[in-house]
Amino acid sequence: MSAPAKVNPDLARASFRQDFDLVVQEGLPDGYGWILMPYFDKLILYADLWATDEHGKRLDDYHLKLDFSYYKSWPPGVAFVNPESRSFDLQRDQKWFPKLASCPPGTEAQFHMAYNFSDGPRQLVCNSMVLEYYQSNHNPREDQKWNGARHNFGTTLNTIQLLLRKPYYGGRSAT
């Protein structure tokens, strides 16, 4: 599998805008209670999500930064961030990073707060709907691979939302 390469920013921006409209029209933000804050010019989306119990009761808030620099040839990059700084400091912001208790049947996923990439440690939401999965030299089965004709960032957020639901959600990494 080839290494991910950034996409022409104008093409990435057009795909991001088009898919943003589609995700909103499909009602995903309203259905899950997501707050989506797009910065199309910067190719960034901030998304506020909730971890929930099995009945949908909100437990903990989480905040994501999605990077669309490689989109739509590749899925968006994903990082959990502190909602005030919109960044993540490994020493101070561990409360903003979730733990997994288990994975849904048929789903391969893991959350790594500091995965060792070739350019140094950074977060890895280890799932094939996330860019960093491919940057970490994982090789998904054919049926797991990102397909830009079939998938959009709504697929990425749906996958993370599923992982933030009990019994899969294991709480915050720190309090």
C-alpha cells in the first residue's frame, strides 16, 4: 500500500465542503448531538462529541480536530484535543483522551495517546477510517480500506462515536 500523500488543497476543500453539506443533510450532527465547526480554508473541522452509556445518556464530552489535507484520497486525520486550546499536550490534557474497554464485534480499533511514528510520537486513533492508521504502516483487509467513493468524514465520526459508547467506552484516560 502506498504512503498517504497530501491532496491538492483546492480539491480537498471542494470534497470537504461537499461532504460537509451531505453529512448535515443526512442529519448525523442532529442525530448524535455533534457540534461541527468547519474551517474550510484551513482544511480543519472541529467536532464535539459525547461518550454515552448503552441507552444514549451523555457521560463525557470529547473534542476532535480533523485534518482534511489528504482528503478524499485518504480519510481525515484525527486527534482528540483540549476544547480550550484546540491542541493536545501529553502532560496536561490526558483527561481529553478516551480509553477503550473493548471493540465492537467485527471492528478493529484502538486509541493510542502517543504512538511512535517516524516523525515522532503523536496520537493514533487506530482504525482504517482515520488517516494516521495508514501513516503507521497498518495494512487493512480489502473490506476495511478507506474508499473515497464510498466513505466520507461522516464514516470517520460514526466509527469514533460507536467507540465512545458503552460497553466499548472505557472512560477518560485521566481525571
